[in-house]
Amino acid sequence: MRQWVLTVPHGLRAKLAFDPKLTTLVSRGFVAAASQWLRRRARRLGIRGKLKTGGVTVIQRFNSALDTSVHFHTLMIDGVCGCPHRPSTERMWPEGSGSVTSFQASSPVE
């Protein structure tokens, strides 16, 4: 498992705090971008087939100072799952590598 965290600009945080549809849209876009990034990385490593990812997201609404600060914590499988007839998970990083990776995705929200 690997944790992915999405923080957003301050102006968007206030909107997310009061608009559940926007919060859902941003959360889904974040998970979709992370999943797409994992599948692309797997394909570059030669892993083929219908690649799936999985995870769970928790929306944190406050920071440690109890300010409104909506951000997203997602725990995702550290790799991809391949063919359903032969279940397996392909790891894409050495275990315990502690690597920090960033990616940029086009935002579904302006």
C-alpha cells in the first residue's frame, strides 16, 4: 500500500468545504489520475493486459490548527492487478523504497 495525498489551493478549499458535488468530482479526478499514472508506469515496465488498481480515500476537512483545509488521503495498492483468470499484483517499486513521487494531472475543476 502507498499513501497519496492531494492538497488544493486555498481558494478551492473553501469551495470544497461547502459543496459536496465538487468534493466528489475532485476526489474522483484525483483517484482517476493516480490510477492512470500507475497503469502507465506498469505498461512502461512491460506489464500488459487489463490493468486494475484499487484503494480507499478519506477526506480530511481540517488541518492540525483546526482551520478548514479540505484535502484527500488515498491508500492505493502499490502496483496493478492483472488478468482476472490469474489474479496477481505486480509491484512497481522495491518494497520499503520510501520513494516520494509527484505527478501532475489536468484538473477537472477550474
